[in-house]
Amino acid sequence: MTSQRLLIVGGSYAALQMASSAREFGFAGEITMISNEDHPPYQRPPLSKSYLSGKLDAAGLPLVGDSFYRDKQIDLHLRKEVVAINPKRREVQYSNGLSEPYDWLALCTGARPRRLSIPGETLPNVHYLRTLTDAKKLKKKLIDSTRICVIGGGFIGLEVASVCRQLGLEVTVLEASSGILRRALPHALGMFLMARHKQEGVSIRLNCSAKEIKVNLDGTMSVIINNGEPIDCDQVVIGVGAEPNQQLAEAAGLRCARGIVTDGLGNTSVERIVAAGDCAAFPNPFAADPEQPLLLESIQATRDLARAAASLVVGKPEPYKAVPWFWSDQHDFKLQIAGLYRGSEKFVIRGDVRAQKFSLFGMHQSRIVSAFSINSPADHMVARKLIEEKISIEVTHLEDTDVKLKSFLRKE
Amino acid sequence: MPKVTFVQLDGSSKTVEVKAGTSVMAAAIQNNIPGIEAECGGSCSCATCHVYVSTADLSKLSPADELEDEMLDCTISQRLDGSRLSCQLILSEDTADLTVSIPEAQV
């Protein structure tokens, strides 16, 4: 067999996982990674947490050491853009007009922040947070700032709000809907987190949307909200969700929904093209509808689908089968999520809410299908297994903390 | 600079030198030491950076906090006396030459 070329478009978790898993599974051909970023693959979660707070410096961000690419013979190109795919000729085209052939193409193009199209959105002290370059800029600006306005009560917004309180800034969060983290969390837990943020001094304004961002004569800024009231601040951070980067795939005729649609092996609708990461929507065996392609936007989903896609590329296909999980750090609490919220019919509380150490278990009939843990990592770890093994539990047993959660697992 | 030695299952080992303030996990990642997954990147959320600290070195480290202790109950490889999550072990002049062993599996 002649040497095969695996060409990876992207330079973050999915791209790196694709490359390293392909090598791990025995791929002996060429691996080329084309990234449009300024830095080799790095951790994104700390950008809104420990990196922004200063606890972790930039040296701690790279996902692997520099020698990794050499040792594994991964040809990494930075600041390079793929502008088109020609699936018939199995070629990609770069912005400089040159083309390159592939045997396998992996689209790991990620996502971009959803833009809020209001007047003033492009002003200098208005930030979106996705890349290390974005985070560096924001971090620098925070040094001389005293007030920040965060638009969007999602994970990014609330994590930034937490860090800014730790740094001593006045923080206002504007959320357009009637609760924070509504897409991700049960209502009761959203209310709990909101109360915690308030205790920490974050002002959260619900049912409040930003209409305009203005620069005042003294150089400060104001975010004008729907009732006309100005929220005065020095910096604005917008965190209103992400959009999958699927333009390349769409233009090449790949099936897309919200995300590039793949199966559990990362297969797209076009032969020899796989996708993984925040750009890929794929069916999840633990979802209420296991056929529906979902865009999970998590490290876990990214890693596990990229591994599955790499297994396909080397001819030893092992489909995705993991229980989804996710985490967030805000103030002094750790939130961990296992399973998928949708499909949970009722919720059972286990633990001590006042002590801020508890989990909410989402049930479908008598099975646990999701778990939301606050400062309870053991609950989270065991819940992942309980969901995976589809174990039935009586609600009264689940509520009883004298019964160890582990005891519900099947004995091996 | 503090040093840390990683001992693999087959007995082979590698010693690396890192800046004070680096975690054992980060030292492993920066030096491409196999067997430390660190899926969550070092925020004590996943229990995939489990290591066994040598008995002689245990006293050099501050003990595991409550969250780490709970996570250690959930590692894939067996929890032993020396079990720690390497993301929580910060290297300093006090930890000097630390030796840790990599467990059989992380996930």
C-alpha cells in the first residue's frame, strides 16, 4: 500500500485527538494538521477560568509538549486557512491558491462565538471569548477595569463573571431569558446557582437584553438595556452561545444541520471525510432520541468522537458509545454534569443543598439519565456509570445518603 | 528546579525538571509522558491523572482535600495509599525529587 495522507483541518482538541489517536491505532501514513490559529493546540476551558484569573499561566495551556508533533510525525501548520474542499478530486484548496490531496480528510473546524448584532458590538472594549488571543486581550484589559458587563447568562458568561468578582470587579450579567443556564440545567439548579452568584456579589438581571453599547464622553462605556436603562462599565464580554464552523462542509455538499452531520464514527455524508469536535453533530446512544444528531460542544464529546473517527481511518472502527459529561467552575463550586438533560422527566435530590454539596438526578421512569452535581465529584463519577449501565433505582433509595451510590452499580 | 520521576508499568522511568509551581500533571503533559490522560486539563474534574506517589515522598505533599479524596474513590485503577490526582500535586523546592508511578489505566 502506498503512503496514505490524513489531512486534518483544525487546530484544537478534535484535531489533536484525531492525529494522536490515528498514530496510537497504528496509522503509518502522513498526518498534516492545518490550523488557522496563532498557537499550537491548547486548553480552552481555562481561558474563562484559571487562565483569566491568573492561577494558570500561558505556559500551562498547550495540550502537548512541543516535541510531541516531531515524535509522532504530525506536520502542524499554523495560521493557514483551507478555503475549499473538492471531494471528487480528494483535494483541499488553501487561501494562497495551492491545493493538496488527501486520502482521508478530518474536519475539526470547531465553532465561533455567536455574534450579537447590536450597535457598538465591535467597539474596542467589547470582547468575545474563544481563543487564547481573545483571552490574553481580555485579561490585560481587566487589570485597569473596575466594572464589567457580561451579556449572556451561559457557561462562558458566568465563569467570566466569577473570575471578575475574584479579581474585585463590579459585575453585572444580563440574561435575555427568565433564568441562567436554561438550556443546560434543570430550572431549580439554575435558581440555586443564581442565588450563589448573588451571594458572591454578581448582579444578575433576568429578562434583560442589550440593545446598544455606547462609549461615554469620559471613556467609560454603557450597555443600554431593553427598558432604556444604561449599565455603566469599562469592559463588555459577550457570551451568547456558539455557531459551528460548517461553511467549508456546506460548500462541499456535506450534509449539515446545526453542525456537520456524522454517524457515531464521525462519517460525514461524503466518502473519506470525517468530522469531530464542536463543528460535528452526531447521534448519542444516551439521548432521548438516539437517532437525532446532537451538537454537544464538550471536551468529552470531542475527544470520544475524534477517537472513533481515527479508528475508522485505520480500518478498525469502534463507534462512539460514551455517556456525555461536562464541568464548570464558578466561584467556589464545581458543577459536573453527566448524561443529557433532555429526556429527564423528574429530578431527585441527593445530598445537602444548604451545605452546597448535592446532586440532582434526572430520571426517566426508574432509570437515571442525567446527573447534576455540586461539589460532589464522587456522585458525578458513579452517575456516569449508572447512566451507562441503565440501572433502575427506587427514588427513596437514591435520596438516602446512607446508601452508597456505588452500591447500585452492577457487581462485576 | 524541582524534579519529578515518572515510573511506567514496565519499570522504565523518565525524570523531568520543571519550574516550581507546575503540577505533576502539567509536567507529564509538557514532557509527553504516556499514561496521564488529564481529560479535564487539571481542574480536579475527571480522575484521569491518577498516580501512585512513592511512600517515601508522600509526606512532602499536602494531603488531598475533600474533593480530591472523593475523586480518588472513583479512579479506574485501584486506590492505594500513595494514590493522588497529579493535577493537585504542585511541585516546589520542598517536593524536591518526587517519584510517582503510572497506574495500569485511567479510563
